[in-house]
Amino acid sequence: MDGISTYNNFVALHKPQLVLSGVPEHFWPALSKKVRDQIFDSGLTFQLVKIDYEDVEKSPYDPVWTVITIRNVDHTNPTNIFLVDHAWTFKPNSIRNSLRNVPGLLERMCNLMQVGGETTDEQIENVSQTVWKYANCYAIGGSDFSVEDRVPVWYVLDELGSGIIHSDNPNFRAVPFIHVPDQMTYTLLFPIENMEEGEIVRRNFIEGHYDDDVDREAMLIPWKHYEHFDRDFAQSEPSMNYFLEGHTKETMPNLELLVDKQNNTDKLKVFSEYRFINEHLTAPQFQIVHNENDADVLWYTKHFIHFEELSVNSPHKFVNQFPFEYIVTIKDLLAVVARRCEGNVKEGGTETGPLWLPSTFNMKTELSKLVAYYMQRKKLGLDNHWICKPYNLARGLDMYITDNLDFICRLPLSGPKIAQKYIENPVLLERPDIGSVKFDIRYVVILKSVNPTKVYIYNNFFLRFANKPFDLNNLDDYEKHFTVMNYAEGVSLHQMLCEDFKTEWAKQYGDYNWDGVEKAIFKMFSELFTAATSKDPPCGIAKSPQSRALYAADIMLSWQKEGPQTVLQPLLLELNWMPDCRRACEYYPDFYNDIFSLMFLDKEVDTCTRVL
């Protein structure tokens, strides 16, 4: 293949990521050749230098290494783009395992980071704590890749790349690059201004625009002195635009056309994209159909946004979603909505919202407040373990537990996330032959209408258990700290019916009547949906007589101090859209018969309790 064809193929495969990464086009031909021929020629232009602090006291923020140019560098010269290797690619929850098991890795990282330790365990711990001063990340985009494939990947550059220091006024850029044919990943290093021989190479570790300069400073905590630890961490509700950003625009139903909408009490035809409804909705009042046009009830597994069109063209139909319901199903917005609940915030300035919501911060827009809250808790000697989660992923993907502030401040680079106070004192359940383990409880929540708001809870809840005894060690041990075992390979799934759980609860926690616990849980749901429907869209769920919705709420129980007493407090973790109801159908064959009768036929059923 001739050179022109080879280059054209390279551009066809890589132009989108080169443009997105801002790699100037005049570098592309040289990059194509260097990747194809595996030309690593940075040693002809740069030198890695260890900094001697012998006569000066080194601060924790002073770099160990630096990189200088050993020739003049013209940023317009098309050959001045360089491939930098990645010394280590990892997922945050596999750091210790990799350091222990990959030959030579621990020694290399200790040398690169200039950390030590008398034992292997000490070395592993020191590298694990220090790695966030060196780590970078990338994520693969595109609908062709699975959710798992798109989880951000972290990496440490080789010794030369890791020696480049941060500057707010950089003279080079370094961007990750995936060579599509062999799926190899490199970092591209190229100048953005002319350099003279002997100059120090500098790059910006946190490129991008930030609305708050202090949030940007917080992201630099691993490398720079930070002066805002005492900043006020009080949270305020964001603007209306925040509720709309990043979301597909939804239309609003024409309520005038639905004023006289009456529920059809005859047989309803149901079109469902969800397999378990088609298999388990057997009540004679319903008929499964396979054409949307024939249906009275539309049950989609994809997001529905055309509420106005539905109200105009098919006012007799129902749909299984409400306009703007994402304000409770997306984690960052759920926290905003929950904080509307007044009158039940702890005294003393150590909590940030209602008692039933773990303290939660948006890591993109509230990082400096999170840092202030973290440091003020640290001064008070309070636990500082946090669980960091993507806004809109489930199944434990890209979710990490840490008490390392450097790690917390690096995570915003890996995509939108919340940081939520990790429950350090959960109520545990004794499992025979295992010990006291974490568990969470899933409730099915039915939103039947808004304005007036009617919320029901399916009485039979569902339980998930960790597989190892709980403590605050080994934070990357999935089976100790997480309860969702359905999707983890090679782990056992412990199942228990809610009636059996209540029996076990009475044995282990006889002083805490389950009916009283559940009353507090139901009150929490009432408060949440009152808050969620208290404002007009887009800040609240909209009124829509054609809408019905089913969610799954995941909660945990925690021991919390209330003055001299220790009380049991339910905590809301998240509210899930289109939850997996397979277990519900297996445990309770009439699950969908009851749910649909309540939702669409206005029949009160014994298996559901109204909470609002």
C-alpha cells in the first residue's frame, strides 16, 4: 500500500479522536508514520532530570522529576509530535492486586514515584496512595461499545511522560490516543509554542473550562497548595438550566385535551417492550398486543419524550413514564430534589441534607464544597470514606470507595460523578457461616399521578447481601462492600424472601420492630415525591394524566448518633428507572397483575400501600 493510501486510511480511522483531542492537523502525517513504524524518538528531543533538593527543604508539592528539551523545538515543525508509552494501565479497584501480581510493576512504580517501604505491603500501600499524582485517564466513546467497555481507564505514563510537570501556562500538550487497528493506547506529546534548548517542559494536568476557579484549584490538590479548606460547603439549588443540560428535550402534554380522560375499566391492550410483562401479565383484564397502534398501554424500555404528541394524537393511551421524571432517577438531580426537604437536618453542621440522604456532592460543580466538607469532617475526627458514582450508571460500574482526597480530586476528569458519604456504620445482618454482612433493600415504587400526587409502595421488598463480613478495610473488595451480585462473575448470590427477612430481623433486632422501621421508610418516600412534585418542570416531575411510572428504590439502614442515643436511620441510595423485575415475577407470580390493576384500572390491591 502506498504512503498516500496508508495516510488516508489512518485519517479515516482516527480523525474524530484527533479533532476531539485538539491535535493540530499538520502533525497527522508524522504521527501516522511514527505509529505505523513504532518510532519512539522522544529521547532525541527531551531529557528526564531528577531534581536535587539537597540545599532546599522539599515540600510535598515539589516534583521529583522534570523534563527539559535538549534541542530547540519549533511548534510548527510537523515532525515534532512524539509517542509516549503507558507504563501501567489499571482500574482503581485493581491497583493493589496488580502491584502484587504483575512482575516488576511494583519496583518500577516505586522508582518512578520515588516511594519505598520496608515490606512489600508497605510499598504497595505507598504506591496506592501516591499514584493519583501520576494517574491520567481516558474513556472510549461510541454506541458500538458496551457500557463496560466505556468505563474510564486509568494509566501512568512512562518515566519521561510522568516527569513532565504541571503548569497553568503550559508549553506542551499531552493527550491519549488509541490506535484503532491494534487497539494500542499511547499519549501524544506535542508543543504549543516554540521552545529553546534547556527549557522545562510543562503541561496542564486539568485542561478544560471550569465555571468556578476554586473548583479548578481543588482539582490540583495533588500538586499544589490549596487555600480554601475552610470554604462554606452549604449547597444551594442550581438554576433551571442545570435541570435541562445534557438531557433530550421533552414535550409537555396538552392538559386541556386530557381534562375528561377516564380510565378504561374494560380489557386493556398492552404493548410492552419488557419481556417479563409479556410473560407474567396474565390477568383477564389485560391483553398483550404486539402493535403500538392497537395498544391502550405503552410500556417502553427506552426513554419517551413525546408527551404532547401523545396527548394530541392518542389521548386515550397510557405511557409508563412522566415528563421530567429523570429529576429523581439521575443521581445528581435526586440529591438536589431531596435537599428540598426541610426541617429534618442534623444539628452541628456535619450533615448536608435530610436525614435519609447521605451527604452528596456533584463532583463537577461542587468539588470545592466537597473538599471543604471533607476537611472540616477531618478536623472533627469524623469518618471520611466516600463512594463516588457516575450520575447515570448502575451495577457498580465505575463506582469507587475511598478516603483518599487526592483520588477524589482526580475523579472529575473521568466523567460526571457524585461523591456520596459512604455508610460507615450500616445495620448488618448475620449470615450463617459468614458473619455480619451489609445488605440493602429494594422497594418497588409506583407513581400513579402528579397534581394530585399519588405514590404507592409494593409491600413485598427485595433484599441483596454482601458475601463477606463488613469492615472498613480492603475498600476494593467487591464482595465485602457491595451487595449487587447479580452481574458479578463467579460470585454467589444469596437470596431471601422478605417474610423470611422479617423473621430473621425479629431474631437479631428484637428491640427494633420492623413495622416501625418500614413506617420511617414510607415517610421518606412521601417526603421525596412531595419535593419532586413541588416545582414546575423542568425542576419537578410534570402533571400528565396519561402517565404512570414504576421505579425501584434502593435503601440501606444505618446506625446514627442522635444526642446520647443511637438510632436506626433509613438512607436512600438511588431511585432506578426501568428496574429489573425478574425476581419480583419469580417470587410473586401476580406482581404485574397487581401493579397494572392499581396503575391502570384504579383498583386498590392488598399488595400495595399508598404513602402519598
